[in-house]
Amino acid sequence: MEKRGFEFSFNWIFALIAGAAILFIAIYASGKFLNTGEFQQSTETAKKLTTLFEPLGVQGLGEARTGKISLQSDIKIYSDCFTDGSLGRQRISIAEKKSFNDKEYGDKGVGIEFSNKYIFFTEESEGREFDYFTKSLNLPFKTANLLVITDKNYCFVKPPRFVEDEINDLGMKNIIIKETVGDCIKNMTMINKSQVVCFDTGSTNTCGSMVTDTSGAGEEKYSRGYVNSPSGTKYFVKELLYPAIFSKKTDYECNVKRIMMRTSNLAKLYTEKSKLLSIRGVCESGQETALLTLDTAARTLRTSQDLSGVKSIADGINQNGICELWN
Amino acid sequence: MELKKITNKKAQFKIQQTAFMILGTVLFFVLVGLFWLTLKSSSINKSAANIKQEEAITLALTIADSPELTCGTQCIDYDKAQALKNTRLFEAVWPIRSIEIRKIYPKIGGGTIIECNSGNIDSCNLIRIENKGITSSNGGTASSYVKICRKEKNAEGYTYDKCQFGEITIKT
């Protein structure tokens, strides 16, 4: 009887095994290359973003700026804040949308750290377009520029006149001003409660954040106060009002501590400058004691609740007109 | 018997052929991988160098406005710069190798570099603030023109701002 069958020669076995191995390696390597590419891209974007923020972190006294950051692909921004060292540090990491999956974000790239910028993000910042605005904080000298980055539209209910003017002057298109929460809902489609910010009006049922003014007599309105939001109560003074509204409590508290670390270091720097002017025989500023008090108050700040005390000390420093240490 | 010997030799030859084939295939992929890695690492190095240079340029243009140095727009406070040199604050604020602030006009020193200290304020032309913690030299370098101002007292005893024209160089 004739046996019919297929001869499975060594060549065939080798071809099958080698082919399968090569295919597996090729698929695995392409996956790895893609991941490495995404990781590299995320790291580069984070570095480019922080370089872009550099000029925004040093604008002139009292200046405010606003603008839009547009990117080529969707990103998710992660911010980590630390209070170690003499100035603390903030780390920005970015994850980009996966190449073949529009819904998922890839791994975070390498975090880019800096200690001279204070960036406040809204919770879960993601998208390809971000609005930003900066405000400089003076306590009493120029201390830092506060950079606030948002990815949503907001509605401010009954804000004070100066906030309204600032929003209009800067042309912040992602913030609208209304008299009631109802007007916000009417004017904004797909509005979420977290996007409604009420100034001494409304209730926690309708407003995402409630801003309360605690400024004393003779002080500018809302120069001291607190913001109640789902992440907790954040106390503010002066320009810290905006970061308190837009950022989450943990980030806010950490960045406030970092700003105070810088205030303390700047107070030391101005003390040193005062001494140099005195040694050169130019003038006597007479500010050393006041600067030391400010340095101590800023250095020992524990939470944003202590900001009010720092503001009172800063407000009490009056520069000697003939020996000004700062402009 | 003879036929078995021939078959054995044939089989040995096939095994040798296969081993060489596997070795060749592996070598080919290793070479392709190495080539890809070289290309990739050179492009990463290039983009890192570009980013560092961009950072140096941005810093050179903006550092004069930072609270630690500024006395106005694009103005460097001489006394703050000296105070910054005396403290270790610089190293914490900017993770860069050095800042050099050079007085350009009026010309001082006739081309010789004279570093400033508390005793030679009028006859020096360079303030150098270095970060001794950074030793790598593959960063970027960029310069920008600035005003360098300091407080002085005139003959009548009034203080005024004395300004000179200068250049700030950042090495990242």
C-alpha cells in the first residue's frame, strides 16, 4: 500500500521556527520603538514647555500677561511639588496620547524640574490648548510671578470690580463674568459645577469654588481671604487669589510654601544689599530689622493660613526714600 | 554502510549550514539594531543640545528681569549681583554653570579682565557668578545686552542711580 503524506523536512522546521522568532522580535521591537519615541516626545515637550514658561516667570513689576498655548497633540500635564532645599522645586511631566489609540495616554516622560517658577494647574489638566495668565506677587518687593494654566472655561459670579477689570483688560476669553449662577448655566454649554466661581455669593450646592473676602478696613477688597473648593480651603493674600481659585489644595499649599522660601531668600539678599550700600558709604536703608522679621515669618510659614501674617509684615515695611533697596 | 555514511555527512553539512544561517541572521539584526541606536542617540544628543541652547538664549534674555538681579526692565542691579555672589542663592534659583556680567561702556581696563570685588567697584569690568556644583561643559552659551546700575552718592550727598552699558552671558 502506498503511504501518502507531507514530508516535513528540516528546512521547513527551520523556516517556521526562524520565521516565527523574527516576526516576534520585529513586533516586539516596533512596540518598544514606539514607546521609546512617545517617551522621548513627552520629555521633549515638557522641557520645551518649561523653557517657554521662562519669560513668563520674570515679567516686570505689576505686569500681567495672558495667552494661549497650542500643541500639536493632546497631552496630560502632571505636576509634582516639593519643599526641599532652599527654594523647593516643581516637576512637570507630560504624557502624550498614544499613537494608535486616541483614548489612552502613554507613559509619563521624564519630569523637568525647576525651582524659580510657580506654575498652578487646574486638576487633571489635559488637552491640546491651554490658557495661561501671569501675575506678579509683591511682598513688598517683587517676589515671584504666578503662572496659572487652565484647560477649561470658567464663569465668575459677582467678582469684585478689580477682578472684572483685570479679566477684561487682559482679554481672558476663557473666563466670563455673570451676576448669577443661572446666567452662567444659560451662557455656557456643557458647564460643570467646578467651573463656577462665586465671590461672596451663592452656595456650595451651585458653586464649584466660593471666594470669601476677609480684608480689613482700609485694605483693598479681596487682598486677604480664602477659597472653599472640593479639594479644601485655600487661604490667599493679594495676587494669590487666582492660584487659590484654579489649583488644587495640595499643589497650592506646596507652591505657597515655595514662594515663601523665595521671599525669605530675597529678604536675605536685600539685607546683604543694604549692608553693601552701607559699606560703600552710599546710604543707610535702615531696613535690616524689618527684613529679618519678614525673613523669619516667611521661613516659618506652615500653611496658607499664615499668609495673612506675612502680608501684615510686608505691608508694614516702608522704604527709606533716599535709600531704596527695591523698585 | 556506504549509503549511511553519505547521509550522515549530508546531515552534518545541513546542520552546519543551518548554524551559519542562524548566526548570519542574528548578526544582521544586531548590526541593524546598532545602526538604529547610533542614529537615534545622535538625534537625541542633537535635540538635547538644541534645547539647552534655546534655554540659554531664553535665560540670557530674561534673567535680568528676575527678582534676584533686576533693577527694572533689562537692568541688572550691581549691588544685588554682588550680594548674590556672596550668598548661595544663585545655585538654587538657576541650575546653570555661570553668569558673567561684563561692563562694556564706558570702557574700563583696556581689554584686561578685572573681576569686581567690594574694593574695586570703579575699576573692574566683570562680575562672575559660578555654580561650582555643575561641572559638565556640554551646555549652551548665550548673551544679551543689559543696563548695569548701582546706587551712588553725589557731592551734595544725594543718592542717584549710576548706570553703565553691559553684557550678560549665560552658560548652561
